[in-house]
Amino acid sequence: MAQSDEVANFRSALKARDRAAINRAAVKLLEQKTPLGEQWFSIAQVLERNGELALAISAAARGVEQGNGSAKARFQLAHILSLVNRNDEAIELVSAIAPNQLNATQRDHFLGTCYLETGDFEQARSAFERVAAAWQGSGVTWLSLAALPPADDEALLDQLNGARPTIIQAGADSRARWHYARGTVLDRLGRTDEAFAEFAAGAKLVKSVRAYDPDADRREAEMLVGEFDREAIDRIAAQVAAETSRPILVTGLPRSGTTLVEQILTSHSQIDDGGELPFGSILIRETGGNGLPRLESFVSGHGADPLARLYLHLGDQRFGEGSRFVDKGLGASRQLGVLASVLPEARIIWLRREPLDCAWSCFRTFFTQGIEWSWSLKDIAAHFQAEDELYAHWRDVLGERMLTLSYEELAGNPREGIGRILDHVGLQHEPAMEQIHDTRRTVTTASVAQVRQPIHQSSVGSAHRYRDQLKPFTEAYEAKASAG
């Protein structure tokens, strides 16, 4: 087949959102060494979103080859490597590029992010400070500096204040991140009223462009509660022949301790790694939706085993064949009907946290994507209410497959909490479990700095200082409970 035909096939598959056809066409393009130049990097990003990491890296490498190893091409390959948690390789690749061959601020911010995610905070700070010195209008860089363990917050606040004339000329996203950075530093300095005002200002900017529909959120939760019962899940699970005990599904509200549990589990020698994986979303795309009728329709035509094997294949791509791993993908509570049905041996852990602390932590966190309810205290209350209903449903339906873990109890008595986690997933205690903060791995969530510290209780009751400012959340959240 001519190369032009394979390009057309790829574009057709992409338009149809046919994951398998996209992958097949990409393989053909790679085999034919189709001269696509920089387009290879766009193909690599599509393959990465499909979970086909080996193909994604091959596509990016082909782009470097056809770009004659240019600095720009190598930088784009490094970006793909960072997306698949190969940050050390990405750092090595970009560090070898002469600074004058790339945009200096872009280069340094990328390196800083890679260092931050791997826990090399001093290297990250140096890189981000170089960016801030060169361009004060980078809101994302100010936010990254504020996310690092504190060094000299008074000095950082002075720098943030000095950037104001430049930031106010920047786009809404940069301004919002700068507000969140100032809020973070002011909070650490104990300046409560000023900190809340900064978070609120940033949230207002983001909410204006990232819509949230509380009614649609509630209806989706009610749909899942109404459709998935134990009988339906067991009926589909009985059709799965694949061995599905490898994944450990960790879910709960953002900022409820899920990254901490992930860090605990990935410190064990028998668990390779974990992260906010897109595997559940990829399965939902295959079935056409997260509801039971869509799942049953897919299973009637293809069987349940292909979904299980696809999920495990994605795990092999990310972690190596046969590895146990932790999946704490965003939105798992909405995917749990599908995941529990096609992964019948997977163990599930649901984190619960005191609502006010969790709400405050969500409101003060700048989520880059996917958390559209976090920019308003009333929206946070609406989402928490929907998640409470889902939690109660999945707890009843999944029974012993799902362990409920309290963040406060885990922080207060780590030894007992870790023991419960290990018992639930069938693992023995190891000495490394006592020093989970020393586990070196890539962490891409807002908890990147916290999980590099010993387990502590400093976040328990963290919302108390802001109780008055958080009344819109409290009143909206408790109103539903009183009505119920």
C-alpha cells in the first residue's frame, strides 16, 4: 500500500476515534518510514493518549531521525518521554542540548518540572528561578516555585509582588496561577485573610472559562447508582478469563490521600509503580460510555475478556509485562462499574477525608485539567454530595473487594493503616514501608512535595483557620445532609 494511503488511513481512523485502527495505521507508517517530519510528534501524542507508549516513543524517535536530530526535535522527544514518566531520560536529553539552541525559559521550565516530579527539589528550584528571573510573566513558573518545599517564603513573596506589573498584562491562566502561588505562600506565612482572597481571585478567573454543571454531575452519579448492582457486575465478571489481580485501584476525592496510598503501595518491592492512569478512560471510550447498557452492548458483541486484556495490555506498556501496579486515575468513581466488572480480581481502596479539610484543599489547589467543580465552594459541595452517594453505593455493591480508609486514621496511625492496606491487597510488610518518603519515583499530582515527607498529621484540621471563609461550602454541603 502506498504511503499516502496509510496517511489517509491514519487520518480516517483518527476522525472516527477508532483506537485500534489508529494503532494499526501508526505501525504501518513506522514500518514504511513515511516522511512526515514534525507530524510524527503529533502522532506520538495521539498514541500516548491511547496508552501505546512503545509506539509513541518510536514515533517521536522517528521525528528526531527525520528532523536530523535538531534541538527542537530532541526537545519534543523529551516531552513525550516525560508524559510516560521517563523523566530521567528526558532530563538527560534536554540537558545535552546547548541552551542557545532552545528557548531558554521553555527549556528551564521543562527541566524544572521534570526535577520537581522526580523529587529533586533543589535542581527544580534553580531551574524555575532562572525562568522567573528571565520572564516574570510566567504564572505556571511562579506556581511551581510555590509548590516546592519552602525555603524563604518572605523572599518569594517579595518576588511575586515584584512580578505584579508584568503578570497583570498576561493571560487569565497565568494571572490565575500567580494568584494561587501568592495564596500558597501567604497561607504558609499564616496570613489567612490575604491567602483566601488570592485563592478566590484565581478561582474566579478559572471558573469563567471552565464550566461545571452540578445537575449533570448529579444525574451521572444517580445513573450509575441505578444501573450497576452486584448481580450485573458479577454477570459480566463471570465472562472474564484473564487473570486480573495485578492492578490495585485507588480512588476517592482529590486531595483525600490517594497519592499517599499510592506512594505506600509503590514502596513495596512487588509493586512496580502507579499513577493517575488513563486506562479507565480508554476502556470507557471503547464501550462508548460508563453506563451499564453501553457495557452490556459491548460485551454482547465482543465479550468481556477483550476489555480486561486491553486494560492489562495498557499496564504492560506502562510498567512491564506481569507487573502489579497502582491505578489512581481521575474519575475512577465514575468508571468503577466498568472496571469492577472487567477486572473482577482487582482490589479497590477508597480514601475518605474530613469534608471541610478536603474541600479547602481542593479549593486552594490549581488543578490543570479535569476538576471543573473545584473553582467554587458551592460547586465543591455539589460534587462532594454526588460522590458521597456513589461511595455509599459502591461500598454496598462491592463489599469486601473495596477497603474504605480514613485519611485522618492513616495519618494518625501509619503502621496500622499500612497494615490494613497490605492485608487488603495480599502483601507482606517490608522495611521500605517505614520510609516511603525515600521512594524515588515520578509523582505528577499536586501532592508531589507532601509524599516526599514522612507521614504526618499537619494537614489534619488545616481548614480550621478558614472556617468562616468556607461557610458557602459548609452551608451548601450540610443543607443536603439535613434534607436527606
